[in-house]
Amino acid sequence: MRIDDFDYELPADRIAQHPAERRDASRLLVLDRGTGGCTDTRFDAIAETLRPGDLLVVNETQVFPARLAARRSGGAAVEILLVRPADAEDPDTAGGGEWEALVRPGRKARPGESLALEGHEGGPAPGASVAILERLPNGGRRIRLDVPGDPWTWIAAHGHVPLPPYIDREDEPADRERYQTVYARHRGAVAAPTAGLHFTPELLDRLLAAGVERTAVTLHVGPGTFRPVTAKTAAEHRMDAEWYRIGPQAAAALARARARGGRIVAVGTTVVRALESAAREWGEEPAPVEGWTDLFLLPGHEFRWVDALLTNFHLPRSSLLLLVAAFAGRERVLAAYADAIAAGYRFYSYGDAMLIR
């Protein structure tokens, strides 16, 4: 399977640089997997496309301000992206002092070096530094934050929102709220599960009143979500592992939905990866599970626990686009993308949404 077959041309002005004025004011393209037909609507009308008895599965991961600014002893600027805590698998239980991180430029960030951390508004942060402990096989670094007080509190005060690289601007105060779902609960993501950014509490309440149940899983999104597939074939690509959890309440909700004949509607590709990863551990019934997944979903995959997918539009030649193509078919997805481009849809994290059913 050649990665070139998952390429498309996107005008630069279609890449959303800011979110819509209201979360649920985005557009929604509804793709019918059976016919390939597309319907254009608004996100706040999503209740009309779902049915009583459907189960909406969301990802409760919370984006934290993982991007830190630092300087070397000679004054050169360095950017640090905190990827995952090194002292615990679950960030909720981690102390926040030691991390696996990406350091740019990393060539000169040698083990034993200490970098001076800067505050959120720029300039030195008194008493705050980062020690480079070791170089990791993937090119990242293991680091230690030496900061006053609790490391998580310091990160929250001085870190920057890790906006995707295709958003060509610095983060702004509003991003702390808008680059976050309204139901985020468990810190640990360096990228938002963007399909969920369109929901408001009011819209979720309307869906519940309409008979659409909701449950939650957690998958902490890592920086690999933005990494293009550079291999020529899908078989050569390796996914970054991400930590996920499906708790007892979610497992029970999934079982109830199947028993009543409702559709399982995954809100985002992260939920798809969590459910399909767990399915490899399950027998006939879902059960609580947690761990690391590097599942790479490709066309030909038989989806066991996803009946419909709500997602944003994804980068060409990306693992996320291949996942969507696995769910709906490459030709139909690329045709829907072409329709969306012609109709003026906004793409990527702060862009419009797509429901595949």
C-alpha cells in the first residue's frame, strides 16, 4: 500500500488558524459509507444525524501547556516539548519532575547540560532550569525540571499551548480554552482530540435528551499525531505508542449499546484507536483495559467496536487519513475531501468536521 495514494492538494488558506466563533458553529460534512454521498450541514444540527440508542464515545484527555522556552548558557533559544512523564505511565499520577521530551535544536542539548527556563511572558524564570539527563533512542531527551514548588503548577503557569505546526502563529490566551474539549478531565495530551472541540455543554445535553448516550475513554495524544508518514509504503511506518484507558463504566456502556442495537459513534480517531486496540484484548464482551498502543489502522482492517466516526479533516499522507480511509474507503474519503475543499470547508485542528456513518 503506497503512501502516495493518500495525498491531496489543499490550498494554504483552507488551513484554519483560529477556531470558529462558537464551538458548534463549525460546518459538518456527513458521508454515507454505503452510497458515498455527502450532505452539508452545521455541527449544531448533529442531533439530526444521530439516533436514539446511539452511544457517543469521547476522549477525556486534557491538553496541558507542554511547550517550554529555555536558553543555553550562551543565550541561544531552545524549545522543549514535554511528551510524557518519565516516572509514571499515567500522567494523573506522575510527579511531573522528569520527562521524555523533544528538544529543538536538539543537536547541542547534550546529557549533563543545564538550560535556563523562561517564564510564560518571556525572560528568565527565577530558580527554574531543566537538566538534560540522557539522549533517547528516538532522538528525544530524558530531562528533569528543577523549578520552585510543584512541577505541574509551574508548567501550568509558564508553559505554552502546544499548537500544531500548521497553525502559523504563537499561542494566545484564548487557546488555553479553545484548544481543549469541554469534557477534558485527565491531563497528559500534547495535542487535542480535535473532533471533540465542536461540542458545547448545551449541545451534549440536547443529545442526551434525544436519547444519545455518552461515555468516555482516555487516550493521551502524542506529537506523532502530526508526523507525516515518510515511508514509501504503509508497512514501513511505525506509530508512536500512546497510553490509553477504558474504564468499567465505558465497557458497560459499550456492551449496553450493542445489546440494544445502537451505533457506537467514535468522537475522533483517538477513540477509534483506543477501542480497536482494546478489541484485541477482549473476548465477546468489552472489559476495563489500559496500556500502550501503537496500533496503525489501515484499509482492510475489520472494525469491531466502531459503527460511525466523527472526525476533523486530516493532513495528506498521515496515519490519521489512512485510518479514516480504512473506515470509509480511500476513494470515498478523498472524493469527500475534494467536495469539502470545493465547498470552502476549513481544515485541520481548528477546522470543520466530518461525520462518517
